[in-house]
Amino acid sequence: MPFANFKVPEKTLTTKQKEKIVTRTTELFVEIYGERARANTMVLVEEVTDGGWGISGNVLTLAMLGEATEEATEDSSGAAGDA
């Protein structure tokens, strides 16, 4: 069973963006393994709580990244939050 696990900062993706990650990842596995992979592909989008992750030894927060909102990311095409 193909499996993909995406860990993202909490509140940085809209519901539609998470759906897009699931759909496109599934399509990628189907492209690689063939149609038989579709029924068994699992995609997990996990939201990590604020301050629960970091890069290069530095803890990152939403204040540093900019928090996404449903309205802002859905109304803007090509926004930084788009996946």
C-alpha cells in the first residue's frame, strides 16, 4: 500500500489545500504504480502544533510564518499557502 505522510504547521493550509495534497499525491502514486494503487493509497496530512517544529535548531511559530486563513488563501491564486 503506497503511503505518504505530510507534516505541516497547524493552521497554514485550508481544507481545500489539504484535499489537493491528498488528490495529487494519490494521482502521483497511480502514475508510478498504475491504477491498482488508487484503492490502496493512504495520504495523511498531519498538522503540527505551533512551536512544535523547527529548522536548523530554531523553533518556528505561526507568527514567524504567517497564519493562513480560509478566506485569504482561497481568494488568492498563487498565494504562498497554495500547494
